[in-house]
Amino acid sequence: MWSKNEPHLQSLLLIVVPFLLVSTASAANPVSDILDKGRNITDGETLVSAGGSFTLGFFPPGVLGKRYLGIWFSVDEDAICWVANRDHPLTDAHGALVISDTGSLLLIDSSGQVVWSSNTTGTASTTVQLLESGNLVSRDGNASGAITWQSFDHPSNTLLPGMKIGKNLWTGEEWYLTSWRSADDPATGNFRYITDTEGVPQNVMLDGGKRIYRTGPWNGLWFSGVTEMGTYSDMFIYRLTSSPSEITYGYVAKAGTPFSRLVLTGDGLFRRLVWDTSSRAWKIFFQGPRDICDQYGRCGAFGLCNASAPSTSFCSCVRGFSPASPMQWKMRDTSNGCRRNVTLDCGNGISTTDGFVVMQGVKLPDTHNASVDASITLEECRTRCLANCSCLAYAPLDLKGGGTGTGCIIWREDLMDLRLVDGGQSLYLRLAKTELAHFRRSNNAELSQVNRSHPSRFLLGLLLV
């Protein structure tokens, strides 16, 4: 954001405005990666990172008469990954990026007005550098050379290796992606991509304030609904940081990995793109939402979405539940979800006859309001769930160690946004004793039929625990 009260602004403008009109003597070297005090970047001039991977300069996004200061991949000038003045475009080609007397980065238009500022405080010897990571950093000119501002802390619509989204728990500051208004207009659009830090961290796409897509919770290896992440883990290291100071998500590229970026598009798609040097084009490694079942809450509470099912029956109710509104369900309106067939026998939390069925291969339900304990085993998690009358389901928190996992997630509210996914996880759903007995008989009958027809095969389905 820029400030009209920037100290020493009047004296700065006496220097900048004449420069914009007539002078190019103090222009930055177009092949330099550093901007020093007293030098400027004007339209047509650039900073280029030391290895040549990224370029900073002015660009027209296709909107007639508008100019923006941004950073892009040098191999593809259309792959713009950061924009300074996205909501305050210049109206001509006479802008300049300068360093103020107080160490702030300023973008000045042809009339001498500040249209964007880093709002930082440094020294007269502040320097600005475009790093090979694509990060534009401002460094204090004293011996420490400490970073006083960086573009990675102010994302646009792109997440690069080394960046992060999430929340600083001490200051409340949040980092998230915001879409462009359209493909040729970098103004702030309707969509945001955030790391939801409540419950178990998961990434969520918002349209305004409405959830429209989520990745599923982090399980120590990847997000439970994006199992594709495992297929390119040889290229990237995923980092979910959960500490007293922050909860953030980011990734780094392993040595030799081509250029990559995560982009939130103006039409509400989140894509992982990797540069193919042979075709000189970006390849889509992942896109979310990927299908109808990635639409948030597609089947309502306790509904299960199966993208492989016929188009008329994507949604079904989980075992032990039936449509809450049968007539609406027949009309393909599943928004009201499902309701339990048999009331749970909670008792005093000790003598309950309830048990669990294991739903396998799913994206875990929304964990925004789930409770978490990383210190207990999965068996202890089961015991804790049974002892709590409000516990509806549980699942392991961490799968890094293999097996059934460790830690505990407990859901006490409606299970929302549940879907089948290849390589998905196990969810332990609480049911009444009579329902468990019914499914045991049903499974035994199915297993007997399968064994008679195919003796070498076994039935993969719900397990009773």
C-alpha cells in the first residue's frame, strides 16, 4: 500500500519528475539484478536475476493504455508471477521505480504521484535486488544487510518455490493468493487460495467468502485429497510448518527440477505448472477443482461423492445414513445431505455399544472444526472417540511412519465434503450396534458370493472395528 505522507516525498519528486520527462542518465543497467539509491527503473528497462531466471520491469497485460510493474519468468514473459500496482495501474509509459530517502520502494507515475509503495523504513544506502528465486528484496545498507521487505511476503496469484501461504500466529499477518480479475487484467479478482489454519491445516479456495474447493487436510506426506502430490515428490519437497509462531504451506524444488509455479486463475482454478524446455510450454501437473466431486459440499452432510459413478448418481449416503430429503435427492438436489438411520447408543460414554466402520480411499472431511492430538496412537484415538458422545468419526493425523498412521483427528460436527479418491485415506465412522450387525451380515453374504465365483479374490469394502 502507498502512503501520501511518505517522508521527504516533496524533495524526492523534485528529482523524479524531471527525470521522467527528459533524463535516462541514472537508469539501472538492464542486465543488473540490483537497484541502488539514486538509480531508477523506467519503462523499457529491467532488473534481471543473477542467473537470468526472472525479470522485473513494466508490462501491458492486454488492457489498452495500462502499465504495471511486475516480475516474470525470463523464458516466458507472459508468465507473470508478481505485480506491484495491480489495483493502481499507470496510464502511460512514464512511470519509474525508485528508492526513497527513507528506504521505501516507490512507484511514481508521470505526474509525480506515488501509486505504490513498500512502506518500509531503512537507510539512505538501502539496496533492492531481484533474486534468482524470483523474490524482490530490499536490504538495509548497514553491515547486517538485513531484509527489510520482500515481494514473497506479498503474493499475487502465484506461489513460487520458497514462498509460503498461511498465517503468522504472533502478528496475525496472513499470506494467500488472489486471482487476477481476468487473464489480461491483474486487478484483484474474486478468488483467494488460503491455508486454513484451524483444526488440521488444509488449503482452501474461496469465492468471496464462500468455500468452493479444498485439498483435504495435511497428513504428513501430502494433502489427503491431492494424492497426485506423491507422483512428483521426486521434483518437489512439500513443507507444512506448524509451530507456535506460524502455520504455513510451501514447497521447494529439488536440484535439476525445471521452473515451476502454482497459479490461481481468474476463473477459479488452481494449477501446478512445470516448464517443459523441449516444447517451451507449461505443462499442467495438477488442477483443482479436478471434477464435480471437488465442488465443496457437493453431496451435503454425510454424503459421499464418487466421480467415477454415472452422471446421475455421483452422490450417495455413507453407510448407516439415508437422504435427509428423499424427494430432493431424486431430483438430483443433494445439498441437504444425509441423516442417520439409527440413533447412536452413547450411554454414559463408557458402556456404549457403538462401533466403527472403516471407509477406505477417501478425502477426509473438512477439518476446519475438528479437534487434533498428535501425541496419541490411533487405538487411543478410537477409545477417546467412543468415550465422547459427540464424536462422530476419527482418523489418523500423520501417515509419515507408514501403517495405519499416528495421532488423532476427531470430528464432532457434520462430515462435509467427503469424496472417494485414488490412494485416499481411511476414515472411521461411528455407527450404532444394530447398523454394525446389519453390515456384518451384508458383507459376509457378499464375501461368500465372491469366494464362490472367484476363490482367489477377496472383497475390498467396509471393515468393522
